[in-house]
Amino acid sequence: MDTLHEKFSRLDRPEILQYIFHPRKDYSDHAPEGIIEHFIPMDAGVQIGTRIHLTAPDAPHILFFHGNGEIASEYDDIGPIYNRCGFSFIAVDFRGYGKSTGEPTASSMLHDAHAVYADIKGFLKESNRTGPLVLMGRSLGSVSAIELAASYNDEIAALILDSAFASTVALLEHIGVPGSDLGISEEDGLINVKNIAKVTKPTLIIHGQRDALIPLTDIEVLMSYAGAKKRQLIVVPGADHNDIITRCGEAYFQTIQNFVIGRKRTYFRDLKKI
């Protein structure tokens, strides 16, 4: 019987991958002052680029996987905000994105996530950084984040998802891939649903009320299958798929701070908590 990974790897066909990934390169010479560019070697000479924004060694570290049209350097202004909220922030590029080399595929996305996790754990240990690790994924990056949370549940502090999805098949059909061309069934495409059921650490899901790409019904499915006793869904009024931070402003980061660090403040007056 094929494993969940093997079923997901059936998407590794050019006619499908062109819909999943939209890689862009980062041609800048170096990162701004205060940001560490850290490269992780993969197979066949491929390297994955990350951008690391550090604060206190005992602060929580957010390992972040972005969406399919983004690159890590676009979060250069976001990292310092996380720092001010008491987090170190590590943004990861997929293959072919930013300063990462290689070509992105569905299977390499899962494979690379594990290699990145192991490398970053080693980096933090060697740097005497004792703060807990929080996994976070936005949109497509939710696959990597949930995959790691399911695999290393006992090692992490929390899971945060922004604009995540439940059904791979429904999402791909929505963006134009005929379901008959996918090569996987609806059941096989529920990688996020099956993985999130294994995650028992606190789970925060943030989603736009008017997300035209991933409907709220998808998030309700994720919430219903989430294995965490402490789980929370924040629906951002009026927000679409790509403007949650713009609409929330500082409240976005303070909500994450409140959830992970547990500071008792009222950051939900502009958000809808379910």
C-alpha cells in the first residue's frame, strides 16, 4: 500500500507542478544587517536558503514556511516585528525560491522540510539557543509545517497555520487542474487533515473570512480533525487569502504572542474568535 508521501508525490508532473509552485529568485547580494542567511545542503548539490532573525536565546523560535508565491526575503520587515513580540523568526524558501537552488516538487517539499528541521535544530543547539520551537506555515507552507508537527510532535511547542487548506484535490481543482488529471483521489489528497490529527501540541489557525482561494469550510475540517486539545481558530473579518496581516496590523503578531507565550491581553477586538 502506498504511503501518504508516495500518494502526494503523484503530483510531481509538470502539468500539475506549474499550478502548485510559482518560484521567484532573490538576486540580492546579501541580507540586511541583523539577518543571518543560512543555507542547508540537500541532495544532488541543491541548497535551501533560510533567513534567520534572532532575539534572546531562551525566546521561542518560529520556523516558518511561506506561501507558493512568496520568498523568504519578503519577510525581512516581518522578522523584526516577531522579535519585538518575543520570538526569533526563521523563514524558509522552497527549492527554486529566493536563494534556494533546484526545482520545487511536491515530494521534495516534504523531504526538504525534514532536512530543514534537523538542520535548524542543530543550528539552535550549537548556538546555545534554548527557546522552544514553534512551527508555522502559510498557505502552501502549511503542508510542510503540519508534516513536521505530526512527525516531531513531542519536540515542538506549538503549530500555527495561516490560510491553510484541508483538501489538496479541491484546491488544485479550484485553481484550474482537472480532477481527473491529478492521479490521486480525494481521500489521498487529505495530507493536511491526516497529519494534523497526529498533532497534540497547541494549534492556532488564522484565516480570512473572505478567502476566495480556500473557503472557511476547509478550515472547519482542519479544526474538526486537529488532535490538539488546545486549538483555536481566528477568522479575520473581511480578509482574503493574502491580506490578513495588512488588515490585522500589529494585532496579528500580538495574537500569536498571546497564544504561544500566554500573555493575557485583549487582542481580539478586531478579530473573530471561534
